[in-house]
Amino acid sequence: MSEIIVAIVKNRKTGLLSTAVTDSNNLFKMFFREGTIYHISCGNLKGTECLKDIARIDFSECSFIPDIKLDLALEVVLPTPEVIAHLQAAAKTVESLSYVGSGQPLGVLDTEGFSVLRDKLTIALVRQLGPVGGKIVAKTVDQKWHASSPPTKKELYELIDILKNEIDNVDDRNDFTKEAYAIIS
């Protein structure tokens, strides 16, 4: 679940992350304003009270609904990094995530963003293979790699795996992989 929150924070999203609590009619709700958590509730609990018993709560699925706002002043519960750390420590996961409303799903690049990443990956491969690296990226993206449009981060890692296998030298392959992972992170 912390990965989802990190994506919301990184993309400076405003909206509601609503998570179903297993074996309950309650929802665990986190409200974000430009990537900052400003309100948390679960049933009748609010704020840090929701986080106290987080280890005993199991989540099933969650949805992010963009542009949902509460009529509250910025009521920061805890600093967002602390909330993320709290959820990581409790090892909270969700079964599925849906993105409701307009815009791109969380963790997905827009087409323009992929174009920039593709150019950077091409440069990284050219560093290892020379000019043929550009042709390999173009051929791989057009013929060998099958991804949604726009691609997800998982699909970008798959692209890197395909491209790195074009490099015979182990040290060069490792250098490319390290640079490529830095590009997409």
C-alpha cells in the first residue's frame, strides 16, 4: 500500500484513496492535496487514531479518486513520510487498485513521458553498443516489446530486460541496467 501512496505523493495528486477494510463495512480513507496527506479516517476514527491499530487491519482493495476534497483547512495528520513509514512497518498491502476518473492511472506514464524515457534509454544503450543501440531500441519497442499505451512501470522494467540481453559484455550489461533503472525510477 505504501507504494501506492508514494506514487500519489510523487505525482502530487489531489484526491481520495479509499481502501476497503476486510470483514468490515468501514473504509480507510486518506485525503491528499497536491501529494500531501491532510486527513485520514476509518469508520469513527480520525487522524492518528486510525494508524494506532493499523497492524490489526487487513485491506482488500482500494480506489484513488482524483480531485475529491474535504472542506477542511490543511489538517496534516502526520508528515506524509511518517505515514508511509508506518504503513511499511505494518506491511500493509492491497489486493487491487483502481483509478476512478479522468487522467492517467497511478504509476503510469503519459505518452510524452514515455517518449522522453525512450530517448534516455536509447542514449544509455548507445553508450554501451555504439550507434547500433538506437536501432535496437527502435526495433525492440516496435516489434519485440508489447506494452499498454502508455506503458506501466512494470512494463518498462520488462523493456530494460529485453534491451540488456542485447549486450554481450557482462560489465557493459550491468552498466546499462544500472543506468536504465535510474532513468525510470
